[in-house]
Amino acid sequence: MNISSAIFDRSAPDLDSCPDESLPEFAFIGRSNVGKSSLLNFLAGRQGLARVSPTPGFTKLINFFTMSKTWRLVDLPGYGYAHLARRTSSQFNQAVTHYLQNRPNLHCVFALIDSGLPPQDTDLEFVEWLASNTIPFVLVFTKTDKVKPAVVHANIEAFKVRIADWCEAPPEIFTCSAAAKQGRGKLLGVIAEAIAAARNAGPTDPGGPVQEVELPPENLPAIGKGMRIRATTGGRPDSKRPW
């Protein structure tokens, strides 16, 4: 996938302030200091697109970037700001919760994990929450340049063991390093495959409910067996629906 342009669209404090639903969206989220902003700039091929701050939890709004005029990259607040709570969204940033649960054109969540750490409770809780809400996601282990390969492998394997009971099938797992410029092609490949799968699935009725499409694993290899994608076109189907 080639990115011809990367343009900031807006920062949204809540779901109603988000852009229209005409473009597929791919959201990135992780614990504070996981390297999310650096990764987003690396993926976009544009330094400064997402602000890199020395202060953990700097992102406090849902930030939208339009890529190549055809899809959106979404920068979500980190856990350090969102305060994710076990098995409940009451302490999780409400706007993020509503976005993840109700945004029909959200095709995949990229859950970012620090590859240098053993499984952390906040990461495990968030993945459990994604799985329980049937939200399509992949795992991305970041900052691999800072850790020995054996440590990265051990941490990934430990994480897989901890989440095995929550997922119908293991999610796809990727590694990356913005500093070493590794992993960009595979992550963009996930996005390209999801967009292609949604187009093949066909559009929804603009005046009807959101369509959730079951796809066989060969049609969506990067998101995982049994995951659902949301296919939608046009503007918001019903501006009065209770979000």
C-alpha cells in the first residue's frame, strides 16, 4: 500500500464530533509510552503528523487523519489517560468506549504492546474487553529495536498464553520498530486487506442498520478467523440513534 497523502482531519471529544462514516477507519491504541505517535508517523511516512510528546498520556482526544483520501488513521488516547478498568468501561474514557463499540466504519483496532515488557494487566484487560465486545483487532508489539529478539519472543509467547481463553482464534500478531523502520509494510498490508475484504463484502443500505459481515479466514487473514468487519458507505445512517 502506497500513501500519497496524510492530512489531519480533526480532534473529536466525543462520537458525535467524529467525521462522517464514508471512509474505513483503523484505530491505534496502547498504554501510555508504548511509542504510538512514533509508529503513526512511521506508517504515514510523515514526521510530525502525530505529535510525539515526552509526557505519557499526551493524547486526550480522538484524532483523525485522512490517508490517500481513501481511509482514516485514528489515534486514540492511551490507557494512561483512559484509565481502563477490568471488565467495565465505567472508568475507561467514555468517548473511546463509544467509538470502539459503535463506530460502524471502524474496520480494525491495532492494539499496541511494548515488546520489552512481560504481559501487563492493563494490556490484558484491554484485549479481553476487545474480544468480549467482538471488535476486530490485531496485536502489534512495538519498540523491538530496544530489546533482544529472545526477550521479544518470550514476551509474545507469554501474552498469547494469557489471552488464549478469550479469543475464538489467536489474533494476528506483528512486531515493529519505528526507530529501526521495521514492520511498516506488514501493518499497511493489514489495512489494505481489510479494505479489500470490505469492498468484496458489498455496501450496506445507507438507510438501514450497520451490517456486520462474517468472512472466512482466507478472505481476511490479517484480522483472524471468526472476526467480524463492519462494512458501510455513505454518511451516518441514523443521526438520532442513541450513542
